[in-house]
Amino acid sequence: MLKKKNDYSVIVFLENETKPKKWEFVHKLNGFSMFLNKKHPTWLYMNVYNRRSSAFMKQFKKGVFVPPFIE
């Protein structure tokens, strides 16, 4: 069975920012972390949620390995 696309919603906490940023449709988490490193280098950590159920799945900190998908 193929994996569905855009399974995740991600909330990213940035250094020196009062409000976190949210992305609603995220497909591969490792590619998203590379995007954050390039466009938002002051990110500290991200909370990953199941987009459809809004259930919390996992937290990743900057500099730690991020897999493409969470099983």
C-alpha cells in the first residue's frame, strides 16, 4: 500500500520569536527539516502532528536526525 501524501502538520519554534510557525501540508519530514535549515536557520525544534486526526506524533530538535516518515 502506498503512503498518502501530506500526512503531517508541523509547528516550528524559532529562536527569538514569540509565536511558532505552522505548516499544514508536509510530506517528507527530512526534506522539511532541510528547508528549515536553509530558510529558517534559527529554528529550535518542531512538533509533528497527524494532519487528519491532529494527534501529536513526535518532536524533533535541530541537529538531530529526522526520518522521512514516522511509522
